[in-house]
Amino acid sequence: MRRTQGKPEGRQLRENRRGESDLVHRNGKWYLLATCETPEAAPNGHPAGWLGVDLGIANIATTSDEGTPFAGEELNRYRASALRTRAELQATGTKSAKRKLKQRAGREARHAAQVNHKIAKSIVAEAQRTGRGIALEKLTGIRERARLRKPQRATYHSWSFAQLGRFIAYKAKRAGIPVIHVDPAYTSQRCSWCGHIDKANRPSQELFICWSCGIVAHADHNAARNIASLAKVIWGAVNRPHAAQSSPPVATVAASPPRRGAGR
């Protein structure tokens, strides 16, 4: 309690604590587990746009704003190292190895939760600062949708995207920020600048090059921009149906791919 006295956590504990608290001893450290009820801010019914969020493997989350994606190479190195250690312990198969494997599983889960909390906090803070809502891709079937090379599959399936989505949703609700989930179909193939859709627009995992207008961008950033655009259409359809019906289509689909090099 003394260490949190002058921090936001201490104020939160003093002002919003509810019910009983538990003092837990874990791995040589003491933890105070307390339940707090934080009042929610008034919902923002007129967001000034949308902050799109794309989830992926090279970067856990990338927003529609220009800037550095969240949790990239450093986190991937940690996950790769954890995967190797886990495989070694599983191959050993002794009681000691199984005990260490269980301990590592808990440590990795706590690490993932900490990273997800930081990402969610940053995304919600940016949306709140700019008065925007948050647009997320629907998480249903995200693992099945991802087409990855074999070495990437274990890394991808080890991350809790659903947990990140929950963290963003509850932090946004507490701040009064609207959250919309959109269908991510074709968001990785559609050009967020001209609307052209083509598989060839995505020559690699990180690179996006539009065959129509020639724009070159980070693939995740382009997908996040598409997610933000879809949220705008959905929000308009729900809150301003007449305006949404008269708005132009989000994208056009090419009947056949253009000649290689065209538009670049």
C-alpha cells in the first residue's frame, strides 16, 4: 500500500475499492488482490472519425495512424525463445522438466497479458485524445484466416488476440469510446487509398503495393486504414442510415489483375 500511495493505482484503490481483498504470496512476493469499480465516462455518440486496428504476427497491432506498430521484433524474439525452451522441456519429459514447463506457461501468460494491457492502453489513450472511436476486426476465425508459413504457425497460435480485443473493449468502454467490430475480408488486399482489390497488391507479408494507383505502404497499416473506413460506413448505416445509403462504395473489385508494373 505504501508504494502505491501517491500513484494512480493507489488513488484507484482508495476511491473505488469494493468488497474484500486477498493477500497472496506467489513466487516469493506478496500481492494484494482488490476489486475496484471504476465509474464509466459518458459515451461519445459523435466520434470524430475512427482509429482502425489491424492484428497480425509481424506486429501484434498496427493502427491506421502513421507511426510505429505495436510489439514487433522484440516480442517475436521473446516468443521464439519461449517456444524453443518449451520444446526442449517437452522433449526431456522428466518430472522436473514438467514442473518447469508449468511454471514457464504461467510466466508466458502473464507476459502476454502485460503486453496486451500496454497495447490496449496506448490505443485507447490515442482514441480518447483525438475524440475518435476504435475499429477492430472481428476476431472470430482469425487463426483460421491467417495463412502462414509453417515456422510462423506456432508463434501465431500462441498469442491471445481475443484477450487483446477484450482489453481494448473494456478500457474503451470505461473511457466512453465507441468500439466497432468489422468483417476483415479483403482488408489486406484492398488499397485504402483508391479502393482497388487484388491479391497481387500484397506481394509479401509486410509490403503493400497497389497495382492500380501505385501506392506503396506497410501492409498492416493499409489494412488498419481499411478497417477504419469500414467502421465509418457501419456507424453511418446505424446512426445516419440516409447518409450512409448515399455514400460512395468503399472499394471496387477488379475483374482481372492489371498488367504487371501498371500504375507504379
